[in-house]
Amino acid sequence: MLHKKLWRNIGNYKAQFVSMIVMIALGMGVFIGFNMEWYSIETDVGYTLNETGFADYRLVDENGFSQGDLDSVKGIAGVEDATRFLSVNTREKASNDTITLTVTTNPKISGFTVTLGDQYDGASTDGIWISDKYAAANEVSLGDTLTLTYKGLEMTGTVKGLIKSGEYLIYLADDNQMMPDFTVSGFAYISPTMLASFLGFEYYNQINVLSDLDGAEFTSLANDALGRITLNIPKEDTVSYSEAMGESEEGQTMATILPVLFLAIAVLTMITTMHRITTKEKVQIGTLKALGFKNRDIKLHYLMYALFVGTFGTILGSLLGYGLAYYIMNPDGSMGTYMDLLRWDLVTPGYTYAVILMMDLLLVAVAYLSVSRILGGTVADSLRPYVPRHIKSTFIERTGIWKKLGFSTRWNIRDLLRHKSRSMMTLIGVLGCTVLLVASFGMKDTADTFIDVFYQDTMNYETVINLSEDTSNAEAMELCDQYNGDWASRTAVLLGDSPVSLEIYNITNGHVRFVDGNLDRIELSDGGAYICQRVAKENGLGTGDTITFSMYITSQTYSVKILGIINSLSESIVMTSSSADSAGIGYRINTIYTDEKNVQQSPLIDSTVSKTSVIKSFDTFMEVMNEMIWLLAIAAAVLGLIVLYNLGTMSYMERMRELATLKVVGFKDGQMGRILIGQNLWLTIAGVIIGIPLGVFVLQYLLTALASEYEMVLAIKLPTYIISTAVTLGVSLVVGWMISRNNRKIDMVEALKGAE
């Protein structure tokens, strides 16, 4: 008998059960998906780095390292293994694409994995092992011949294999790129034998090391072993490692925000709905009790509702979570455009299973408590229909204003006060919808502003010319005059124990501009330096303070006054060439900014980067972001629709007798509909008023937690507020209209005799 009643009730309350299942599925799906995403990144990145021998430390010296230097480093206690290493940007002669040419004397360290073709041959005199992504984007096949140029030298080789490398897990050809673009750039490995033949001599400017030693300890031991000071770059400061781990950390941060929001609303929806269903079933529960059914059997019957919702919600949520994680984490997905991994396995962290079990147990506990509340009294108590509790007159009802209010307004106020939990849940649903909309569209506004400022305003040039290492300052200035450009020197320095970029500019043509923390343009002044917001925050520095940094190799220390705080794409200290000269800071000009689009090749020029290619790179980044924004916006609308419809339907069922009374005394269906819609609108407007500033707060938190390296400044435009409000109100109106249509179906006799 009870099992028939189970399926009959599921049919009678199908809207409520469907909404609960969907909310549980959404909550579980978002939770599982986001946690699978970050954990899969961490696992798959770790696998790729391990398989290709990603180095823990990189010793750098432009004077190069000998075999004796390598043996000295290998002899350090705590060093597992080491290799000499070289990575330089070359040009492919036919296409003029940038090819980062790489050599390692020990392929077990900073090496690669062949995905197609011949295995690596360390003695090959003509073999090139090239990125499989670059090959696919440019129709390069095994056996093809490539000619690479570098400083006037040419090297011709045959493509022997297609590869992936941990060193280029996130491949950016230069500092100007934000996203990989394999259509115009890629990486390749050749053998030490071929390098010596190409250059005519042996040269490696890095020693890459595998070691578990602490960074500071290893640096000290390495300098002692080599007998000179070198630049040590730990893996945490490399693009491939830091950005990949950054994606994992960002995923973890997101997994503590969105899933919590969805799961919380799902649980609250479940609590409210189960409470309403058992309240609606009060007479039937009393009847079952009167017929002799034991409390245990009745409780088990209603626990089956929770198990039904939990089971189907969990199954659908798991499928949704897997789909969400796969959408992000696959070779052709958003992460596939950014990272070049050996495998794309989706891995679920173990604690998610515990959370799923706890969620299902919580649903059962909610159902148990809901039915136990009704079974707690006598049979006679159970058989009495549910009557909303009587509330005392509120303060507003004792004022003159109350009498001036219309009937529908007074009716809705009384109803809201009688059903506080339902009203609060509706408000929370609207809040969640508004917060997600404001945060998602606000992120797009912020990113658009970021592009306008940094890629349209501050980058007031067409081409960046990167100069060769052996270009003198005099030659660089002549080249700068030839192209009517502005020049800069960019080098790494130590601020405490942390490396930052020292950027020295000579700007006469306005090709490079700077902005402060409010994104207002500023002019660089002489007599000191400017620091970016991250440097200021991490070191507790401000305008007027003195900043002290040291040069690599020489360890020479310099102290300069801070003239201001700027927004920057890099963690940097910025000053004019006059300020550097006054402080006695030596520098080498290595970059020229010009309006010329066609820059002739020269032994002085290492590479050129067009502004168009940089913006294209960021456009790819924006495409990925826009996908996520629309996913969040759709999720927000679905969230609001389900919560409002579920609670609205339950509210309608609870008020059936009151609505029937209104109909008996002459209220038309349209008038009753306006009363119902009006209450929804009140709660929606209140939710929007609270949700908008809360959404701004959430977005600011996300910017700080997820995009601090870009120093984005919160910028939400008026259309975002309008659209977010309009969508939320639209959902509320649609739900109110759908529910109010039931007025015409009210059976007045059945509704009014229910309380006899």
C-alpha cells in the first residue's frame, strides 16, 4: 500500500520533486565539476612534468657553463641530477614563425616525450623534434625540412618527431603573450651535436637541476661550487609551473565559492520543500497512524522520498559534474588552448565522495525530522489539517499607514510574516541569481576595461623589437632612432629574496604609457622609481618610501625613492633612464617600441612581436572567459527559476483555501494573479537590492584571489546592473505568471471544505 502511495505522491508533487532533483543535481554537479577540474589539472600537470623531467632549479649565466661547471653542480650533496640547457628564439625561414630552439645535454632533465615519430637521438646531426601542436597548426609533417635562422646563422634539419615538453607546458614565445598561439610560434629540440655544428662552438647558458634542497640553500651551495654568483630560477617562478599550479589554485578557490552557494541553496530548498510536503500530508499521516501503521513504517515511507531525490539528484549531478569538468579539461576545451599536457584524465578527489554521502544523509535527516515533527503528537492531532500559525499584529498594522494600504498589499504582508521560512528561501534564491549575474557580467566588464587600458591605451605602438644579447647600447639607440621608437631595458633583480623585473624606459614618442591604481594615465618622473601594486602590497611599501634591490651576478645594491604606485602586467620596478643614470644603475637596452609594422631582419634583432598578435592572444583568453561567463549566467537563471517556481508552487498549494475564499467573495483570476505576482516582485526587488552589492563583493574577492597577477581593477558598467536586474525580475515575473494561471483551476468547494 505504502509503495503505491509513494509513486502516487511523487506524481502529485512532481513539480516539487523535479525541482528538488534539479537543485541537488545542480549543486552536486557544480561541486563535483569544479573539484574534478582543479584536481585533474594538478594530477595531469604533475604527470607531464614528471614524465619529461621538469627541473626544480635553473642556474642562469649569460657567459655560459662548461662541462666542469656541470660536474661541480652535480657534486653538490642533495642534487639528484643536472643538465646543461639552452633555449633561444629562432625564426623559421619560410614562414617567419618563432621557433624556440632547445637543447639539453641530458634528455632525462628538461626533456620531452615523443608523441609521434622517431625517439630522440642525442647524436643526430640533422634531426628536429618539434611541438606536435605547432605541427598540427601549420601542417608540418614527419620528414619535412625546416630552416631556422638565428643572428644571421642558418640551420636546416629534418622533422624526426612530434613532441610535448614540460618546459613548454604553457608555451608563451615572449613576455607579451598571454595565451599560446601555435599558429605563429612553437618549440623544438635538437641534439647537442647539431647545436655545436650550428653555432660552431659549444654554448649553454643554463644548468637545470633536479633537487629537493631548499631554494636559498641550493643557491648558496651552487654559488660556492661554481665560484661565482649566478641567477637561480626555481620552478615556482617558471611560466609552465606557476601558471599551471595557479590554474589549479584558482580552481580550488572557485570550488569554495560557487559549489557552496549551489549546495547551500539546494539544501535549503530541500528542507523547505520536505517540510511543506509533510505539512501538506499531515492529514494522510494521521490517517495512516489511525489505521495502525507504526511510526517506524510511516517514517521509512517518507524517508524514501528523500532517498528518491538524493539518488536521482546525485546520479544526474555526477553526470553534470563530469560533463562540466570535461568541458573545461579536454584537449579542445578552454584548458586545452592554454596547456599542452601529455594526458587529459579526469580525476576526482576522494573527499568529494564523502561530501556526496553526507549530502544524501542530510536529505534523509531532513525528511526524518519533518515527518517526526508531525508524528510527535496524538492521532487526533495528526488528523487535524495544517493551519498556519496565528501572528500578532505587527507595528505597522497599529499605525495609520496600514489602513491606507490596499488590500493586496496588506494580504501579502501578512502572508510573508506567516511564512517567514518560505519568504527567506525565496529571497535567498533571488540573491543567488543576482550575485551570479552581477559577478559574471561584471567580470566581463572588468576584462574589457583591462583590454582597453593595457592593450589599447598603454600599448601605444605597433611592434616590439627584442634585441640580441650582444647588441650594444649605442647600436640599440641608433636602431631606435631609425624606427622613431622608445627604448627600454628589462632585467631581473632581487627584492629581498624574490625576483622582480627592473624596467628602465626612455620615452620620447609616447609609445609606452603607464596608469595608476585607478587606471588613470600618469607620466613617469625622474628622481626615483615606481612600483606595481603587487610589489607594494607584498612588501608593505608606499609612495615616499625607499625601495632597495640588488642585481644578480654582481649583488650590487641600490636604494631609490618610490615616486608612485602603478598598475602593471608584470611584477616590476619602473624608472626613467635619467633616474637610473642618477642612481648609478647599469643597464642594457634590450627592447624597442615603434609604430613601424614592417621591421627588417638584422643581426641586432632577436625577434619582433606585433601588437596585433598580442591582442589576438588576449582575445583567445577572452573567448575562454566568455564561455565561463555564459555558463554562470545560464546557471544563475536556472537557479532563480527553479527556486522561485518550487517555492511559488508550494506557497500556492498552502494558500489554496485562502485563494478559494478570495474567489468566492468575487475576486477575478487576474486580480488574484496580480496579488501573487506582487509578492514575488517584492521579494525579488529586495533580493536584487541586497544581491547587487553582494555580487560586487564576490567579484572583488574573485579578482583578488584569481587575477591578482594581472592587477585588474574592478569595473562594472551600468548595463551589467540593468541586465542582472532585468533577468532576475524577468524570471520572477515568468514564475509568477505560470503559478497564477492555476487560479482558474481552483475547485472552490474542495478547497473550502478541506478544513472542516
